[in-house]
Amino acid sequence: MRKHFTFIFLVLLILTACAPQAEATEEPAIPEQEGPAADFTPAEGAAITALSKTLNVPPGQIEVISTEAVNWPDGCLGVQRIGVMCTQAVVPGFKVVLEVAGKQYEVHTDEDGSSVVMVPSAANSANLEEMLIKQLASNLGLQESVVSVVSTADVEFADACLGVAMKDVTCAEVVTPGKIIVLEAEGIQYEYHVSADGALVQPATLALSWSRDGGIAGFCDSMTVFLSGEIYGNQCKSQPNGTMGTFASLLSKEERGQFDGWIKKYGQANLDASDPKGVSDAMTIKLDFYGIGKGSPTKSDEQALMSWAQDVFQKLYR
């Protein structure tokens, strides 16, 4: 019996020695993502990180050319796009200019670098026109093929709002080079103002402005409607107070048809549905209409316009 156990032990020992041994393998080292150097400010570090991700280059290849303290005029840090509504509040921050492989890039940040916006590089006229054609078609629910470019002209706007004033929007008085681009669709022309680099885009063919202030509820509402389909709203009780929609996203087919009818039939009209002077907690409601027709709205149409504006404003803040 003892010899039998000895034999089994020897067999097991031989099998163990002959069995192939798994080679120890090391997990491949994952290179750590190189981050901005510690001697950069938070704003510079955030700008470098943003550009690194955008260009897919290591942060170490990015050089800081300059950093300038700026009070941005809005929550978009001075970089506005169609379809994006910016809160109208001054935001302290920085303009950071970076360079990669001989090419410079501008990045806007807030003070601590928690908000970062890349400024688009210089855009040519063809790209701007194509961008606006797509936007106009989307706003109005049209085919891009029915939209054409009437003209493109280089200009210098007198302010940062590109020469387009809206209620409750403060514009920095700084000369801004840019372009005026006029589009046409189905016999109606639409004007856009664009900064030279394409970073700022502002519809310029005003169709309607509406405001409601005061009353027992303490209203402080305003809305600007452009013929090209952009609808901007401000409401001081809302945070953020600015919001935006388009004809395509907010209006029913019937509402759109009603508004188009007014635009084509009537010219400019200034309506006032405010409470009489001297009334306690009086409410002020005003509407300025900019049609392309020659007629004047009837009393019933004036009331319908007021109701239309109030309904659209409520849709903006649902």
C-alpha cells in the first residue's frame, strides 16, 4: 500500500513539472493624458483643454499667445449662434489666444474657466451663405432649394449687436466688421447681419415686437419676432431670462398662416392695449408690427395680433 501511494505521488509530481506554465503577462501601460502645465491660470488651462479636445492634439503642443480680461456682454461669452439664446448679463472672463502649428485660435472663458466657448475661425462668404440658407429653410419649414442669395455686402456695424436693437438687450458700443446677407424665399426677402468670422449671427428683418409690464402680477415680459422665423423672449422672473424658438418649432400651421396673412396684407402698426393712466397696478401692453403690405389692421385684427403674441410668448416658456 505504501509503495502504491509513493507511485501515485511520483506520477503527480512528473505531470505537474511537465504541464505548460502560463507566462506572466503585464497589462500594457495606458499613457496618461497630458494636461496643461500647473503654471497656467484656470482660464488658460480650460482654454488649452478645450482646444486640445477640438483639434485632438496633446496640450503640450499648444502655446498661449495672450490672455486678456474681458467683460462679456452675455452668457454666451460673446459668441452667438442662430438657435442659441444668450442670457443678457455681463460675465467677467478672459479672451485667450492660443497657437498650434503656427495657427492661432481664440477661446472665450468666464473667470474660473468653468465656461469655455471656442470662437469659430474666419468664415468665407460661401460658407456663411450656406449656413444661413439652411437656417432660414429650417425656421420656416421650407426646402433649401427655394432659398436663394440676393446679395452679400461687407460692412462695419456700430455695435456688438450688429446694428439690430432688441428690447432688454444691451449692446456694447464697439465697431464690429461683418457682412449683410440678404436671402429670398417665395418672393420675400430676409436680411441677416453676420460678424466677419461668422461667430455672431443676427436676423435683421423685424416682424413684431411685444412687451407686457406691470399689473398686479408684476409682469416684465418682452418678445421679438423676426420675419425669418426667429423668436426671442425675455422674462425677468425666469432664470435664465432669455429663451428662443422658431416658427417651425412653436407655431401651428394655422398660426403660421394667420401671421403670414397679416405680414403680406398690412404695413407698420403700433398697438397699445395698456390700462388707462391712473389705474392702480396698471399694466402696459404694447405691440409694434412691421408688415410688408400697405393696409392697416382692423380692430378685430389688432385684438387677434395681441392674442397671437401672448399665446406665442406663453409657448416659449412652457
